[in-house]
Amino acid sequence: MSEVMLAEGAPDSPEAREISWLVVNEPDAWYVGGRQVLDEEPPRYVVRVSVPAGSLDDDKRADMITRITRVLSQAEDDPERLYDRPVAWVHVVEISDGNWGAAGRVFRLPDIVSFVTGAAV
């Protein structure tokens, strides 16, 4: 999580960590090109990072993808595999302003920035 926060430019604060979540889904089956991936095959990854629209430029998106791929590769028996073939997809999903919600209300980008920097929300 800290790698994503660094790429976003978020502070490493308790508030920023509080809203930086990691959800792991382990599907019962993977299919690639219509073929089921066998259990003995190396894993494949899909990482989705949701960010407020406009909060990242191309350099920050590239940095985030690089950081996430590096972290995934560190858990691999063959780390180079993630750089040789598209077996780890990183989706940076930009959520339009006004489409984040928490605590029963809409959170806009300034609200998120205020929260992670410890300012009043």
C-alpha cells in the first residue's frame, strides 16, 4: 500500500493509510483466451487502483504501475516473468469527482485531501 501512496503523492499519515485499502480476491478459476489456467501454472494478477479523476498525470500513473509490478514480482519465484509477458495487469481507474462517498456523504477530491492531511473535513 505504501508504494501506491508514494506514487499518488499522498502523505504517509494514519489518515491516508485509513483510506488506502487492499482487497484480495482469489477466484476459483482463471480463464485466459478461453482456456482454464491450471492450478500448477504460475499466478496471474489483476490490480485495480481507484483514484480521484485528475489526481494523477501520466508520470504518476507510470510510476504507480512500475511500483505495483515490482511489489508483485518480489513475491514470484521468477520475478522477470512479470516483465516479459502480460501476466500482471494494473488498471488505474479514475473515479469522477462527486462519485466517491463515505460516512454517508459525497467526498470530493478536496475532502479526500483534507482528510489525508489531517485537516477538518
